[in-house]
Amino acid sequence: MFRENRTDAKPRMFRRTLTALALSGAAAAFGLVAPSPASAAASCPSGSLCVWDGANYTGNRCSWSNADADWYGGSVSCSWADNRGIKSYYNHGTSTAYEGVRIYTGANYTGNYGCARQGQMESTTGGAVKFRSHKWVADC
């Protein structure tokens, strides 16, 4: 009767474990593993509104600590927002005077999209939304 040689079972298991670890590390290194919301918070300056063109707070980022009537040519230019739009945002505001930030699809605070409360984070894997202006507000 044929008997299986078990002497190579441990090296084979070790190679599988190393391969799995290597693949996990490569995925993280190439950004294939989505960052946690906590890491998004760390990358967004305190007191700011941050937006990304990628889902899960990845890709290009723009941030503002003040209102901006035109993201494409205002006080802080977010040049990619016109072409790619927004897939993630985070209101990392801290002011006690402002509860949230109102976001608009048009320049000069037109085309009201909605309001993001302090601490609110949103991400989508669907289509991007083209925002163009925002302002801090006392209530959402």
C-alpha cells in the first residue's frame, strides 16, 4: 500500500504561509487594501474639510479650513475636482461655532448638495459627484 511521505508537510505549510503574507503585504503596498476611516482622519488636517477622488479616502486629496466659493479657481484650487469629481469626503471641522459644512455642486454656493456634520465621513464605490463650493454653517 502507498504511504504518503509526511516529512515535507511542514516546509510546504511554511511556504504557503510566507506566500500569503507576501501577497497581503504587496496588496497593502500597492493600495489594494482600503484604508480605515481612522487613517483618513489622520491624513485630513484638524479643522478642515477634505475630499478625495478615490473611494475609501484614496487618491488625490484637497482640503480647506475656510469656505471656498469656487474650488476650481478660489482661495484653494482643487484642479482635479472638475474632471474626476469626489468619491470620499470628511468633515474634520472642530469649531464650536459651526456644526457642519454645506456642500454645493455649483460655484458661489449654488446647487445645494447637502450638509456634512462635524466628524461625518462618506465614501462611495459608485460614481463620483462634482462639487464646486462649500461653506461652514452653524447648523446642518
